[in-house]
Amino acid sequence: MKRILVLILIFFMTQGAWAQVQFDVPLPKSLRTVNSKDNPDRKIKFQTGGNVGIQIGALMGLEIQPKIAIVPIEQLSIGLTATYIFRWNVPMKEVSNTFGLSPYVEGYFFKRQLVLHLEYEFVNFPVREYYNNIVVRKFRTSSHVLLVGGGYRRDLSDHSSISVIVLLPVYQFNPDGVRYYSAWYTPIVRVGYNYLF
């Protein structure tokens, strides 16, 4: 089941690039960009793609995030990502799966190359309680995390771009009172692909 979920997430992340490479079919007039001569009245663009993130440290992690967003102006993107994180706790030699949903806002500056990113992330993750190095209780809980960061963006074509951003957790709330767990121990580095239509 986990493999199927990961394959579905990868499919949604790469579908924009795959469609651009495989088919040389123009977009319908209603979906063309604002700068298109065929549809100058369209104000809002849409963006799809995804991110791949890593964590390095005592808690290693691989993060996959398909995303979709609206782009009301060229300097702003407002979107939603689904999150899957495969974690490896190095000291305890354990693996776990984390799931989440994240609304985000991105601003683009200096010819749209500088990215400022603000994200609220809701994640659900497993927790293990230990006594004398023996697991005495396992359960899943949730966490609310506010991530802030920035990075670099580069256009590949009129419709596609890649980005690299670094995020830091500035606030976290665990409703179950699990104080000893932090969703993010280190800065998160994400590499993303975006397709604008």
C-alpha cells in the first residue's frame, strides 16, 4: 500500500513535465497564459508540480510533495501540497511514515529568481514511548508547524521552472501534548518543479 501511495504522489508531481515532453499539443484557449495573444483577458494562471525534500541529522527524512496553486499575479503563488515523509531515526534504527497537508504562499522577487516561502503544515506521525530502551507504547499524533524560508528559482521555459528552498520551523503546536517530539529537527531543503498553465 505504501509503495502505491508513493507512486501516485510521484505521478502527480511529474505529470506537468511529462505532458510537456510527450505531447506537442497546445493548451486550450481558456488555459493559456495571460501573455498569450489568443486570450489576453485571462487574469489568473494555475501551477502544478511538486517538491522533493530531505532532512539530514539524527532524524533522516525523504519528503515528497505534489502541489497545485493559483498564480493571481506573476510575483505571487498561493497553493496546497500533500505531504508524504519517509523517516529514519538513526539512533533508534527505526523507520516511520508521516502524512500531511500544507497550504502555502510564495512570493517572487528580483526577476522572479528570489523565492520567499511561508507554509502552514499539518502532519500526522507515529510516536514511540520507551522505557529502558524498550518500546512500551506506540500511537499516532498530529502536529501543526509554521515553516518560513527562501531560496532560488530558475525558469526552464515559458511554462516550467525549478526551485531550491530552505525552510525553518518557527512555530509548532502538538495538540496531544507530545512535547518531546519535533516535526523538524533541522532545516528542510526542498527541490521543486513547477509547471504554469
